[in-house]
Amino acid sequence: MDFRFSDEQKMLRESARSFLETECPKTFVREMERDEKGYTPEFWRKMAGLGWMGIIFPESYGGIGGDFLDLLILLEEMGRACLPGPFFSTVVLGGLTILDAGNQSQKEEFLKRIAKGEMVLTLALTEPATTQYDPTLITVKARAEKNHYLINGTKLFVPDAHVADYLICVARTKGEFNSKSGITLFLVDAKSPEIKWELLKTVARDRQCEVIFQKVKVPQENILGRLDEGGAQIEKILQKAALAKCAEMIGGAQFVLDMCVSYAKEREQFGRPIGTFQAVQHHFANMLIDLEGGRHITYKAGWMVSKEIACTMQVAAAKAWVSEACKRVASLGHQIMAGTGYMEEHDMPLYSRRAKGAEFAFGDANYHKKLVAKEIGL
């Protein structure tokens, strides 16, 4: 693997950072935390105008033909900026699922609209039936009736469902509760009157919803991928989603490190900057080790995904490492900042809250350590 970014990737990173520093200051982030939608249509259109919505889609579907590494670079910058809004839900959870599992007509219909910024999607996966994360624990049922299906059940922690145009609902069409077989993905119109949603209060203050499906009628042609074989499809997209979340977390951790270094050079105690004390320097060394380890393992796995190399163990190792590493970076950031870093007006809580929320997204460290153990034959 060549660890150097190409010239195009360097330009992508630099242009993304410049745009987000201008258009997404922390005042805007805090404003969007209080806003029910969580983003503004104007900001969404600006991102779409840069081609970000279609960064990983082929040109034939209105995208710019980038690869998975390009997406990770962009997401790292978004994590650095604490980007609000449904980009992750739409492009990663929605767009990549359709790109992987959709038929030609579904790709034509949905990907082109996503790339133009005309559609918001999300994935309805997790449920209240279990306290542990496992994508096979599906109880929401889809029952066949003539040429359509009726979906019944409740989904929890569905990101941005309140602003979505379509939900990709993971439902059980046959089989047992904890079985990978018998799972099917459905493209569901989020505006259906039989769908009810409620915003949940979260640590990260992002827009997570409880979504209730009450005999929601879905045409047979809205099945995404193959009937009863969605278990394998969802595993594939969750690998990409976990890595994408790692890239976001690394961007946030990098900002915390940079912010704390600047603070430690200026904040004086006992007549000298606190950054000159060995204990504080050790904190920074530990933060950098965690950050660089996470960045290395994330981009290595991302490169394997972009080359379509099997990397179940590498993805699980990345999410396990980054989940814990970024939590440690945020914790040390608070120690360095002391009381200042706990003030709501300060930037530090923005990043520590997001690190805590992201730790559990798509499986926490314990879940992914089990996957690693399984992959090495234990």
C-alpha cells in the first residue's frame, strides 16, 4: 500500500477543509444542535454543488467516480469540522447500500438524485428487542400480500429519519430472530402516513429517531437486492459504515490534539507554559500514538475495501481500536483543558460528546473484538 495521497486527494482534503472552515464554523454547529432538522437546505445545496454527494458514485449515475479512500478523506475532514446534517446517512448508509445491492432502475432513480442533493436517505436497522449490537437480531417483519409487502415493527436510533425521503428498512421475511437468512432490505417512502417517528435525546446531540412501522405498504419492486438474502448485504454495508465512522472519529481526534497543543503552548502555570511539563507532554504523546494508530489501520482497511480485498478482520480491528482510542484522546483533551474544556461555549464538549456517540455506532469495541477473535479462528 502506498501511504501517500495522490495530488487529487490532497486537493480534495485541502478544498474540503477550506470550505468547512468557512461555511461550518462552530457557531453553526451549535446552532444546528438546537435546530430540529439539524441542517439547512442552503448548506446542503452548497455541499452538493461541490460534488460531495456523488463522490463515490460512478459518473453514469451523476457522481464523480471516486473510490472509497476518497470518501474516507472527505469524512475525516467532516469529522474535524463536526459536520451537522444527513450526509453520512444519505451517502454512506443509503447511497452505498443502493450502489452495492440495487438493480439498474433503482440506481438510476436514487443515485442520480442523491448526487444532485435532491434526496435524503437513511438506514433503519437497530431495534429495541436487544441490548446488544448484532445486525442479525431483526424482529420487524415484512409480510407478503399479492404484489406488495406490509411492514410492522419498531426501529431505534435511525439517523435523520425525520428529514429522510426514503428509509432502507431491514426486515425479516422469514427465519428465526437471530438468523442471518430470511432478512430483506426494502426501500420505503419515509413520508408514508403509516410511519411514525420521534426524535431521541442523545449524548452526541445528533438526530436519531425511533421509527414505528404500522402496516406500511411497500411495492414488491422496492426490494433492494435479493429476497431473504439481505443478511449478507447488510454485513457488507456495515463494514463500510464502520470504517466511514472511524474516519469521522479520526478527524475529530486530530482537531482535539491540535486544539490542545495550541492551548498548552499558551496556558501558563507556575510561571511557564503547561506544555513544558513532562506529564502533559506524555499526554500528548499518548494522544498522538492513539491517533496515528487509528489513522493507519483505518486507511489500510479502506484501501482494501477500495480494491475489493476481503478485510472483515481489518475492519473490525479498526473499529475496535478507533472506538477506544478516540475516547481516550477526548478524555486526555479534557484533562489538558481542565475546567475550561467543560464549558458549553468551548469546542471541547462538541468533540467528546461525538466521540462517545460514535464509539457505539455500528458496534462498540467489544463487539468488534469478538469479530477479530472469530476471524483468527477462536
